Amino acid sequence: MSKKQTEAEFTKHLNTQFRLLAEAPRPIDLTLVSVTPRKIEAQEQADMERFSAIFMGPPDIFIPQQTYRVSHPEMGEFDIFLVALGQDPEGFKYEAVYNYYRKD
């Protein structure tokens, strides 16, 4: 069973590995490197959870923009839409943007 994908939950798991469950030449692990909240502007809807999660992937495998199934030891399995941000010597960076109503 997976835990909710909230800003707080992702923040608890900074610098941990998320396994991409996709067909690939080898298993692909992404490291969660940052979680950034997005402030709600005055003209925007209230009661929203908005944040982005940035992952670092290996330098030798590019992951195209799409939805992937990932697995994490604490958060479980869930789907995540990843967008490539670019590449540096450490690897490719990917972003997942969350924007949803809170169900408190």
C-alpha cells in the first residue's frame, strides 16, 4: 500500500532512492534531491497542495517525459509524471509537480 504523495511525505524521504518500475536495460534508481513548496498566490484557489519534487537519475540513461510507476521502501508504489530538467555531470534531473486539493 502506498502512502500519500504530500510535500511532508516527500520531504521525509529526501536523499533516498526511488526505483523506476519500467522496462530498461537495467534497474533505474532516482534520488530525491529536493522538495520545493509553491506559495499560493492571492488570486489562486485556496486549500491546494502545491510543490515540486526534483530527482537525480543516472548520467547514462535518459528517461523520456511520461508517467512512470515507482517504488520506495517507505512510500510504496505509485505513479509519477516526470519531466526532464537537464543534465549535469552527476546525471539527469527530473521534476514531478504536484497540484491538488487537500483532503484534510
